[in-house]
Amino acid sequence: MMNKKIIMAGSPTFKSPTRTGIHHYAELFARNGWDVFFLSSQLSPLHFIRKKDRVYSKEKIRLWSRGGAWENNIFSYSYITLLPILPFWSSDFFVRNTLKFTLPRLSNVLKKHGFSHPDLIWIENPHFVELPSMVKHKVLLFRINDEISGIEDHSSFIVKRYQDVMESADLVITTAKRLYNRNMDLGCKVLYLPNGVNPDHFIGNFLEPEEFRDIPSPRILYAGIIATRFDQELVIQCAKKLRDASFVIIGPAIVDTSKMASVGNIHMLGPKKYEELPAYLTYADVGIIPFKINKFVESVNSIKLYEYMTAGLPVVCTDWEEIREMQSPAMIAGNAGIFCECIERSLEIKKKGELVSYAKSNSWESRFQKIVHEIERVAPPL
């Protein structure tokens, strides 16, 4: 019996150092008898011309040049388009044809690897709005995990086109309650299903990272992308107030972090592989999520909260709508002073059972089973 086929179209590559929900779901589909075509977002000639784009897209370029790569029933691929969708601008012609003017033709790559007639198309990135019209499929699923109108890379036109095509979906999954409320009146099944965690990945016996030997406890840790939503001033303020604590920042920086890095007890360790992350969490004392509150953040269901708690870390975060909706044991701080105080109080927490139990109750596996159940309800037998 042949495996079922799914195309999963998102933004990062499968080997991206930052793991999001689409990565975990891809692995679960693969482990449950599906062949997965993992399609990352566009490349264009600009990515070869501009140095910063070449660095940022290194893995995408590698995948494209190799013609993709199979691993454990997952085929990873990135495509080059001659009609790129650019920030703040995307004409109707470009949006409708960006997937047709690719080198080589995307339709030929899909056919070559057995995905010309997939059972399921899973879309997370608006750049793929025309994929359902060019690939015959049985089920169309959209997963909305961001407030896309708040992302600078998406013009108003492509956002509208994305919303229009989503009307034809069989199932729409939203990771935040605000996203659910905004889309609940679509003419299809809409499901509120938050992010999750793989508990087995973060629970175990790990060696202390060598870098921690020169970073004294207590260690206050952030693991994730350092982008505009990351409140550097808040971290600096807490680091200066809590001089005896070490603030450890793990993850790629896409903004200037020189001011934060100049503070003596803030340690910038750069990006780490997903496989390395559990050791850093195990030997930390508190996990923080210092986000600035804006339209985008209000719809963020934080994966790192689940991961911190699985490792037994008390969590301190700023106060936004979805973080309250999660009803977790995290300490939520409404201002900088309270944020620093919550860190101090978190250091006194000795019993970690409630944290781990909460995280385990939000596993990716349980989310996956829910999705499979809903797919079977809204679609013909696959």
C-alpha cells in the first residue's frame, strides 16, 4: 500500500535552527505513514546578489542547488522564482504566477518525487496561495500561526488574496484565540489548536554545556529569535537590577544587539541546534519571554513557554492576550519592574511538577491526533 502524500508549504527550511509547529507536524505525518514534501519560502535572484540575503538563505540555496533532499520520508525543497513577492509590493500578476515561473518548474519537481496529486496540501505562508490551483489534491488545510497583516514581508494585496483562497479550504487551524475569533465565520471548519511541545526531547540526562562553566548561576534564559518584538531594553533593565544573575540569550539575531551585549551579565550565545537546546534549558534557572506588546504579539501562542516548562523552568513573560488564554503556571508581568520581581520570585520555586505536567498536557502528538480526526471528518477517506 502506497504512503499518503502531503505538501507542507511554510517559511523555514526543514533543517532550520528555529523549530516551529510545521516541523513537528511534518515529522509526525512522516512517522504515521505519510510522505511529506516540505516546501520552504521563495528564493529569487536577489538572494544571490545581496550578501545578507545569501547568508540568510544559505540552506535554501543548498537545497535548491541539490534539487532537494529526502530524509525519513520527508523531502525538503526550496524554489527559485523569477517573479518574487517583495515586501510592501506584489502585483496581481506576480502573486498568481510566482509559483509558475520557477527554475526548474515547481510542478515538474513535485511530479518527479511523486507529489503531483497529493492527498493533502497544508499552507502556512501566504506566498503559496496559488498552490491549490496548480496541484490537484483531495484536502486543503490552512494553518494560521501569525497575525499576517502585522508582518512586514506581506503587502495588503497578498494578505487579501490569502484570505480569499482560504475560503475554499476544507479545514483552517488557528494557534491563537484572537486568530480563531477573526476567522471563525469562514465557510469551513475552523479549529483553535495552540502550539505544543515534544516532552521526550526536553526530559532526560544532559551534560552541562561547556559555555555555562564560565556563566555563573542563577541563569535567566531566553531561547528564540532576537527580532523587533524582543524587548532588549527590558532585559537590560532587569540585568542591571539583578547583578548577581546571568542573563543567557540563545538564538539568531536579526536586529542590532550591541547595546544588550555590552552589559556585563548578559551573555549572547548565538543560535543553537534544536538537539542542543535541552541541555541549556536543563542547566538554567528561569525562562523568560520578554516580548513587546503589539498587534503581532497579541496572537502569539509561545512554543518556548511549553519547552521551558517541560525542562522544569519557571517562566516569566510580558502580558499579552494569548499568553493569558494559555492559562499556564507562568508569571505574567505588566511592566518592567514587575518583570524583574517575577524573575526573583521564580528563583525561589522549588517544586517543578506543576510546570512539567502543564507542558506534557500540551504535546504535539495530542495536537496531531486532533488534526487527523478533523481531517477525517471534513474530507473523503484518504
